[in-house]
Amino acid sequence: MQTLRKHIRIAAALVGALAMTTTIARAADPLPPQGDAVEPTPRLVLQITVDQLRGDLPGRFVKNMGEGGFRYLMNHGVWYADAHHAHANTETIVGHTTLATGADPATHGMIGNVWFDRQTGKLTYNIEDPMYRILTPGADVDKATEIDPTQKVASTDGRSPAVILGSTFSDELAIHTAGRAKIFGVSIKDRGAVSMAGHAGKAFWFSKTSGGFITSSYYYDRYPAWVNEWNQQKPASAYSGKSWELLHEKSSYLFGDADDKPWETDLAGYGRLFPHPYGSDKGKYFNTRLTLSPAGDDLTLAFAKTLIAAEQLGQDEVTDYLSVSFSSTDYVGHLFGPSSLEMEDNLLRLDRTLADLFAFVEKRVGLKNTLIVLSADHGGPEAPGYLNSLGIPARYMTPEKWDKEPAINALKQKFGIGKELIQSYRHPYVYLNRKVIREKGLDQAVVEKVVVDELMKFEGVALAVSSTALREGKFPNSPLIQSVLRNYNPRRSGDIFVVFQQHCFINDFDGLTVTSTHGSPWRYDTFVPVVFAGGRLTARRVDHTIETVDIAPTLTAIVGAKPPSGSRSAPLQEVLQGFAK
Ligand SMILES: [Zn+2]
């Protein structure tokens, strides 16, 4: 009987996978809904992270949203209306790992998408790891066509969570269940999947080179059969020759008459106006364009649903974990800004994607047996052009145009040498050349101070903080300084942290000029939604401020596990009370 049931489930998974290749919509699912009893701990924890979903965006566009997606979360969930990341460098790996661990980057170690490795003397991409190669030959980053500048930094095609310090919620779940919990992370971005799966889970992410979902030898020796089948059906190719089109009548959108704005990124062949063509699947940038549109989220959804079915998540009393990180909102935000017709349509489509996922989970696991938590790795700034059109000052920063001559001369005057003292500046961190400082017999703290003083003279710099000064507590205990301190890891952080003024940021992505870039400690970058739904939770809006580090210890408390090792906060009482009802 067990075996028969297993066969039926595998068959159901295959049927689901086949249905998906043509429509990328709801996979066929013959399994009946679960019974009525609500169990004390959820069978499935479904953690959704929407890359760059600023806290105000779901509410801003909810009017045109349908049922079952964001409305389900709003009408049934505990919604925290003022949630923030508490660290200064609001980038993707930093935010994801904070959500996963409940720790600050100072503690979990992921202080930036990229940092300078003082041991190797090279910039390093957060989760790159030469020990664990990607399983699909030739599916690693193609530097010739990669437009995500942080991905291009990786000098190896290996990936693993080894650099993440301490445990994630998913790790604690594995420990708590004697390894019986099934734990998975899925995303278009490798860093969106690997961070959340933790050390104990399995991660899959999208390869823009192969057009399929891939993993590394850290997780598997060979792909599970269902992953091979999924990839062989080439779901991405279903978009060949198609375009990203508006979901609704243009006039129904808040930004319906704002499609053609000069500050939007006019990517060759993709354009600023609807429809945005994907081109042929033979095209060099075909898969990239899918990721820059809601199609990336559709593929992620289809893969996640197949995973839920094939791996039979949430089918017994052992709590399983699935993290789905949707990346399209981030790329759409970078290209068009959060106040654009593209972002509005993207979020309406994301709403449909969420509704589809929740309906699928309802059928297979039951939402009452599932705990959903949705948040974001960071928010995002408005396009300066958009703010300027409303009379609000904002602009792009161009550090490469800074006249560095006076600063270099000041260093030379003081220490006898100038630019040799700077090893690397990858915003927000400046790394000093410690070898040169040592060889010249200089005092590191004195050099830091002079560089800080010179940086502060540059236009657009709001704050430059040296690590020595941070360590010695030489600053007033302001929220800004606290956020920089939470980002400070002595092994990986640079010697000086630079904060640009509000509404000022770099918009150069290694030669590609984009519309907006997050990464600051300002409120528009720290502000994210946090909502818990499912189980016995009922609708509640919570207005007091919370931090994203609160999420992981809340999850461990609900499943009865101990808090992640570096987590610094307490469980959210509104969620615990709702769940214990
Ligand atoms: Zn981003």
C-alpha cells in the first residue's frame, strides 16, 4: 500500500511537471485535500522572500490585485506594518542570511554581496566555493553575458553555504528533527537559495547559461530524477518569441500613463516600453531577459511546485521547510524603479504567482497545516528622476568622477605615500593596504582617520566610519552608527564604511547604467513587509516596529527548536500567541 501510494505520488509529480511546461500555470494535482484537524506544529514552513519588495509596495498596489495572493496574507495573516532590516549594507545576501539566521551580518558574516578577501588578496563573491562545483557542466556564470555585477565577481563556479557563520532556522529544524525534516531553498539567484537552505538543506537556483535549475556538489552527487526531467522539458523555452505584456488594461494602473520615462533603463532589445520582448530562446540574452521580468518568478513557482510534489513536502508530522526567493522584483526595480508601470505589473503578476503557490499548498498540505512567512531581503530607492519630477532632490553618485587628487595629496603629505594606501573600494567598504601600512611603520588607526576625513570632503558622502573608531565606540549611539556596527565583521568588513546621502546612490552596474540601486542604511532600503499566515493565525495588523532578525527565532519557537546560534532577538509574540490558540 505504501509503495502504491508512493507510485501514485511520483506519477502525480510527473503529471504536474508535464502540465507545467506548456502553461507554467497550476500543475495537475489529483491528491485530495487534507483532513480538518490543525496540528500543533506546522507540517510545512514556507518561507517566501521577495527580492527588493519594499514594505509599502504590496499595499500600494493591492487595489488591482486578485484573491488568494497578497490579499490572503492581508486577510488571514499577522502583518507587521513597520518592519526593517537593522543593518547598514542592505544587499541581497546580507538580507537573506539575516532572515535565515536571525543574526546581524556582523555575526553571520555575510557583510556584502562581495567583499575583499585579505587572505587571497581578491574580491570574493559571497557563496562561491571552489570545493563544490556546479553539477551541470557549462551552467556556471557566463561573464560575457552576465549583467548582475556581483555574480561576475565570482572566480569559481563552485557554490556552498560554508561561509555562512552559525546556524539558520533550517539548520535548527534539521537538528531538532534528527535530520528527518526535508529542507529546500529555491530561487533564480544562487545566493537567494543557498542562504535560506542553510548548511543542512538543499538548494536549487536558475542558470542563465543553461536555462535550467542547477545545484552544486555540496548538495548532491547527481541530480534527483525529477530535476533532470524538469530541466529536460526546457520550461524556459516556452517563452521563446514571447513578450512580457501587461496583465490588465493600461488605464487601470496607477502608473498607466508613465510607461515612457527617461530615467528607466533602455536595455538593448528589451526596451523601456511594454511589451518587453524575450526574443528567441537561441538569443544570447534570452534567459537573462526572463529573469528581468515576471517570467523568472513563474519559472521559480513551477520548479517549487514540482519540488513540493516530488519530494512530498508536508506529508507527515515532521515539519518540512521550503524557502522560495522570488528575484524578478529586484531586477525590475533596478531597471525601472519601484514607481513604474513595470513594477506595478510585476507585482500584480507576483500576486497571481503567490495565489497559485498558496492554492497548490492548500491542496497538497493544507494551509492550516502550513506556516507561511513572507518578507524581503531589502527595500529599494526611488529613481532620482522620478523624485526630481516631484520636486524632491535626488541624484546618482559617480565616485569615479570624484576629483581624488586633493585627497591623494593629503595622504602623501601626511604619510609620504598616497593611493598605495587604498587596496580596494567596493561600495560601501574601503579596504586599506595593511601590508603597505605595516611596511611603512604607519599606525592603521591614524591612516584610517585621515582617509575618513578626506572621504567626508567628497560631495554626496553623508558619513565615513572607520572600523577602529567603531570598535572603540567613538561615536554617538545613533541608529545609523548602530546599523554600520551590526554590519561589521572584523575578518570580512573593510576598514571604512561609506554612507552616501539620502536619495543618492551609484547607478553603474559595471558599465550598465541602471535606474536604481539599494544597499544604503536609509529607510527606503531597510523597510520590508513581514507577514505570517497559515495554521490558526487570524488577520491582525501590528504597527509597532520590528526587525527582520525577529523572524528566525519566531520560526524556531513555533517548531519547538532552539534559536539559531547567532540570533539576537526574541520570538514575535503576536505570531506565537496566534499559533498557540
Ligand atoms: Zn538588487
